[in-house]
Amino acid sequence: MTEVLQLVVNGLVAGTVLAVPAIGFTAIYAVLRFPNFTVASHATIGAFAGYVANTGLGLPAWAAVLVAFLVAGLAGVVNDELVLKPLRPSGALTAAIAAVALTIVLENVVRFIFGNDLRGYDLPIRRDWQAGGLRIGPQQVQNLAIAVVAMAAVFAFLAFTRMGKAMRAVADNPMLAGIKGINADAVARAVNFVGMGLAGIGGMLLGLDTSIDPLTGFRVILSVFAAAVVGGLGSIPGAVVGALTIGVAEELSLLSLAPAYRTAVGFVAILVVLTLRPRGILGERAY
Amino acid sequence: MTPSPRSVSRRALFQGAGALAAVAAVPAAARAQGGALRLGALNPLTGAGGSYGPPMRKAIEWVVSEINAAGGILGRQVQLFAEDDQTNPEAAVRAARKLIDVDKVAAIMGTWASAVTTAVAPLCWESKTFLTTVSGSDTITQLPHLGYLVRTQPNTHLQIGKLGEFLLSLKMKRVFTLAAQTPFAVPSQKRLAEVLTKGGSEQVGAVIYDKDKTTFRSEIDQALKARPDMIYMNGYTPDVTVVMKELYKAGYTGGKVAQAYAVNGKLLNSLPAEVTDGTYTVAPSPSIDSVAYKRLAKVLGSDDLDPYSCQCHDHASLVLLAIAHAKGDATGTAIKDHVRKISQGGGVKVESAAEGVKLLAQGKEVNFDGASGPCEFTETGDILDTRFRYEQAEKGKFKLLRIA
Amino acid sequence: MDTYLVAMAVFAGIYALLALGLNLVWGLTGMINLGLVGFFALGAYVSALSTKALGAPIPAGLAAAMLAAAAAGALVAVTTARLRGDYLAIITLGFSEVVRIVASNEIWLTNGTDGISGIPGPLRGRVPPEAFNLVYLGIVAAVVAAVYLVLERVRRSPYGRVLRAIRDDDQVAAVAGKPVLAFKVEAFAVSAAVLGLAGGLYGHYTSYIAPEVFVPLISIYIVLALTAGGTGTNRGAVVGAVLVVFFLESARFATGWLPGLQPVQVAAVRELVIGASLILVLRFRPAGLIPERIERIPRPSSAA
């Protein structure tokens, strides 16, 4: 029983961390209407930006996370302006393929600079806290805290700022938003900045506990997509619900599958949801 | 890729040119045509074995340059083509094809990782190219290599046998094996269980993981559930680094042991002392008292050579002596047929290829003993026996326990 | 040097097969298969295991590869055929990753990450390497020619027209009474069979396969080949494949001239340029070098 509980605990932590990039992914989908695979490479970019900030500049974890957010967010805007925006008029499929190609380009830029070796952040290695047969690492708890803060910031942004409200308007009804004078381009840039910034935070959080390499983002993209789809593509609360679901499901899968099959869980979840309830748990465009 | 500039010194070329006239009957086989003898080096310059590749290559280059400086073999200079296998079987196969198809080498020397050797071996025996390796997996000499393969590293059976005895001597009762996916993972597991059981202890469990992951939390959980007093980390440096970090975080306080190529100086430098302290390491010990070792140590600039550069020194020496014994027939088949004639049996004991070539030219027989050991091979290409070196990590440095 | 060129030509042929397979399902039927490398892998493993572990002759191994891939293709199509294009892209990509993970972990079956070495090849070991390469090139060229002819036939046939109708608007095709799902599944399965055949040919040529060979990057190579050559045309597929292989190999030489680059950096540059090329093609020449010519149905001569 403790085994199952431990897995659930691990799953909730993993799910909360997964929610960060999932929100980014689903927000971009809500506004720009195509699945932006480059969330994978921006997660990697964020992870490495944070790594440089931490090991190169000696910044503590929370500051390095901010760096990850800013660098990934900026990269997201630039990449979209240069590459994806001109292709969006050609349709969602072309944009999706271009996003896959772009993610390969960005991943290899990182690989060119840093090589393939695993790297760890310069953080003290501390023993896990144990209680009642369960163990949880101090780093995991910190990740949880950072993820919650990030999500709270996003919700506040969407609810209270002008740009946030404009974003919701465009996601809800782009034509009406245009008529009301909301600048679609500005909104696109904003959502890319926030969305990819969140991907960057996600990439770094993944690596804080373990290590990072150029494939960090790619390894997690299927789970991110699964979280967004399960919760309902385009719905931000849906992304959170979906991420927690996927996080726990992946951990529980360890009861019967080898650890390497966690990605398969995400894949199966996507299939199941798209076949049986394509709107996801909270439904597309629910906000 | 062009051959490395150090391997063919211009001075030696001019020296050897005069002796070219002395070349008599040279077989007309494609690879043994008049002109330079062509040999290949395939070492891990990058990847998990990346810290060992450069000294391995340097050792081979040095032996070749010594031979060339002494006039080559029967007047023919030796040309070395060196490639990086990236500790990756796929890259290694492509590099090997280039060495075999384009550079037409008679031998490929110095593959390190067992998976690399397993992938490259069929290409070698099918094209009758001689392969010398430092890989240890039992499965390698069990391949149908038709004699085109020898290795200077003790095989898994021997290595794990000694490891098991060592753990028994430490009075360990419950050993858990955490292994990366490699050709030797399963044979190691089986052999360790065998040795431990015979000594009254037990291998309480074994897990094989895919080494390309960044976290091994579930595998660690499995290991700790079995309450071992010793964990054998049978992987490579990158994954063992992560395993050790996670063992520490999980609060494990029992014993840890690994092969020295995994827990090496680089790993000790990258982790805090609390994480690595107390870890035991095992490695085959080179013949540190031999003349060959001492000369190689001077060339490589270190008193404490890793076993692989010593073995590579011996690879190059054995291959060149075999060609010399075959009267200059620089083909894989000739090397295969002659390598044991110069490495074991009667004959003058020599510890350098240059010395041996000179004696062979005088019609004498030789028996080469190298920097890694006496280099005596069985029919299947394994070495007969060797000594081992046991160390323990203490405050971020290695302490030698014994050589036995 | 010429062995090297022959080897390049063999890879170009294998890539051409992959591109032809993708063209059937994407160019003709409008279903993107970003997971084509998964079927490639499946074919490679089935053929390798049949010939090495079970001792079957190579043609039997290739046949088994085609069957296994076709079955997998049908299964994937049945579950995903109704998905929108961009979802289908991600799902098929996920499929190929799952195939790779299974290959990496089911050690009892696939030997895991160590891969399968010593895969038999026709006459390998009994003739010198140069002869082996030439023979193999002949085989691959023959297969490519055969598949090309068959697929051209399909493209021009009424069957092909139905597929294109489905590609252009499957709702209209459904209204016209065509069992759209059945057509899609069939096309996907046949396409997968071609991909599996290419996989088998790959394994027997290189003698070694491992899960890390079968990465999504290869699917991108083929998408690039098809988009650059001309989506919808089989000729474009072959031309595109040759271009991509030529480009990849010359990149290998070119980066050899760049001093001081580590192999990992050289590899990174090559992959980067491929991704960038695909983006450029999508942007500036989406119809490809050999755009599809819409064949006009000949007008019946008006009587009046």
C-alpha cells in the first residue's frame, strides 16, 4: 500500500511540474490554433539557460528559474516571428510540421554548444525526507513550490491584466476580438513569450532533480501534449487537471510496466481521449 | 579522414625507402600490395569511454612510430588510420566500414565498449580483418569469429569471479546488481550469483536499466526494497553518476562497488565526497613492473596508466610482430595465423615490438610479454589470467587496497 | 572512394523507398505519417530476427517485414484515421517513439540498446566488399524501380483518384459513397509495407541495427525529401530522396573541412541544416521541385 501511495505522491509532484509546460502549450494552442511542438526545444533552452545561470553565474535555483523563463520566452517570440508566423496561413498541418523541424534545429543548436553529455545543476545534494515509509526529496518540494507560484502568476496575468484578458478574448473568439480592436499580432507575441517561458521553467524543473541534456525537452513533449489533450486542448485549467492525471498515471504504470514505458502512457492516453472524448476532461475552449 | 600526422614520420619514410629494395616476395593480395602496411585504430574519443580513447590511440601511435623509425617491417612503413567510435555501436559500424572498405586496413585495434565490439566484429571476420579489443563481455569471444578476434581484457567470467571473491572477503551477504544495458549485463549477473552462492552469500536481486535516461528513481527503489548490504553498479560513468546521486538522496548507507572505468577520477571530481566516499572499485591490473609498462608510462607522461592504453600498446605490438613473423604478409588472415606464434610458446622474451621485429628478421623466435600482461591467448581469443587492482574512494581520491 | 559512392547510392535507394511510401499515404491520401520511422524500424527488426534467429532466407525475411509493417499500419490507421492533420502528425510521431522504446527495452526480443549485429546479407563474406556493395545496389535499384512502377500505376488508376479525392476533401468523398475509412486504412497499410521493406533492406545492408538508429529525425529527412521533391508525385519522391542523401553526405565532407569541430558538433550541424532546409522549403517552395500536375480529364468533344 505504501508503494502505491509513494507512486501517487511522486505522480502529484511530477504532474504539478508537468502542468507548467502543459499550460504553455495549451495557451499557445488556444490563441494560435496549432500544436506547437517547439515547446520541447524551448524546455531544453530554458533548462540550459538556467544551467548557465546557476553554474556559470552562481545564481540560486529560484533566480536561475527566472532566467530560464526569460530566455525561453524571448527565444519563443523570436522563433515564432521568424519561422512559424509566416507559415501559419498555410494551415495547421504545415505549421505543425514546421514546428517539428524547428524543434530539431533548436535542439541541435543546444547540442552544438553543450554537447550530448549529461549535466547537473550546481545544487547541494540532500537526502530525501522520510515519513511513514514514504520519501520525498527537498528538491521535489522546491519544484512543487516553483510550479505552483508560476501557475498562480499565469492565472493572475490572465485574469487581471489587459493583455491577459485580450488573450482570453482571442482564444475565445478571434473574429470578435479583432472587431473589438485587439491586436492579434501583439497577443500572439505575448502568448508565445509566456507559453515558451513556461516551457523553459518546466525544462529546468525537470532537470533540477536529475540532470539535463539536449534531449530533455523532447523526452517530455509527449507527456505535455497528453496533459493538454486529456484536460482539453486550449483550456488552461484543463492543462493542470490533465497534467496531474498524466503524472499520476505515469507513476502508477510502474506497478506493471518497466520505467521506460512512461512515455507510452502519454501516448495511449492521447489515443484514448481523442477516440472517446476528443474534447478532453474540461472540454475544448472551456475557460 | 586523413591519417593522423604523427603516424608516418617523414624522416622514417626516407630511412625506409632505402630498405624497400630488400622487399622480396610480397603476396599479391589486395591489402598486402607493396607500399605501406595499413592498420586501423578504432577508439572511444568521445562518449561514455571518451576519457580512455585518446591515451589508447596515443599508445598505438607510439608503437607504430617506433617500428617506422627502426625501418618498418621488412622495409615497409606502417600507415595508421585512426577513427573515433564515439562509444556508440552505430557510429562504430560506419567508421569500421570506412576503415575496411576505403582504407583497406589489415587490422582494427582498440575497440572499447562491448556493444561497439559486438557490432563491429561481424564486419571484421567477414572481411578477414583482424580485430583486437579491450572489451570484456563473455559473449564476444563466443561469437563465430573464426579466429579474427583477440582480446587482452579478462572476460566477464574472470572479472566477476574476482569481484565476487572480493565481496565475499568483505563479508557481504546481500548484494544487489544495478546494471546498464550492455552485452555483459546478463552474464555478469549470472556469474556473480554463482560465485556468491558458493561462498555462502546471495545476490538478492538485479535490475538492468536503459542508460540513456536521466533518472533512475524506480530502479533505485527496487534495489533498496531488497535491503542489500552492497550494491554493484555495473554501468558506465554517466549513468553511474546519476545512480550514485540518487542512492545518496534515497538515504542508502550500505556499500557500493563498481568497475574502475565507471567510477574513475572524473566521477570523483564531479560529485561531492559524501556521495562517493567508501565506494570500492575493481580493475584488471597492468604489469606495472614490466619494462613495457615503464616505457609506455614515460611516453604517456603518467605513473599510473589505465589498463586500456597498456592493452592497446600490446595490440599494436602483437599485430606488428605477427606481420613480421608472416614475412610481411599484411593481411588479417596472416595476423590471425601468426599472432599466437609470437605471443606465447618458446622463443626469446621481448617486451617491445621493435626489438622483436629485429630478432625475427634474424630468424629467431620471440615471445611477447606486454604492458598489460603476458598476452597468452586461448583458442577463442581470451587471455588466460591476469591480476586485479582493488581501490576505495576516500575524500574524493582513490586509495589502493591491494593488487591480487 | 567508389565503394563509398556505391554505399551512398544504396542509402539513397532506401530513402527513396521511404519517400515513395510516404507519398502514397500523404501525397495521395492526405494522411501525414510523421512516425514512418516506426514502420521502418519494425520492418528492420522483423527481417533481422527472422533471418538471424530463425534462419529464414532473406526474401522470406523481407516478406515478413512487409506483412508485419502492413498489419501495424492498418492498426494505426484504424485508430487514428479520423484525426485532424496536425493531431495525426503528433500521434504518429508518438507511435514511432513507442516503437523505439519497446525495441530498447524488450531485451529478450530485440537485444535492447545493444542492437542486433551480424544480420546476414546476400553473399556477404563470400565475395569481397566491393562486389557485395554492387550486388546490393542492384537489388535496391530493382526494388525501387518495381515499387515506383506499382505506385505510379496506383496513382493513375481510378483507385488513385479516389485517394486524391479523399485527400482533397474526405467529406465529399464520403457523400459520394466511398468507404473512406476502408480506403484510408488500406492505403496506410500498403504504405507501411513499403516502409517495412525499406527497413528490411537497411538491416541486411548495414548488418547492424539498434533502436537509436530509428529516431524521428529520419521521418523528418523523408518529409523533407518529399516536400522538396514534390509532394504528390512519385518522381518527386525519388528525386527528393537522392537530394537529401547527397546533401547529408556532402555535409559530412564539408564539416570535415571546418577545423576543430568535435564529431558531436558535426552531427549537430548536419541535423540543424536538415531541419532548416525543411522550413525553407515549406516557406518558399511548398510545391516542391516537381510539383504535382493536376491531370485534366479530357473534355468530351462537344458535338454542337
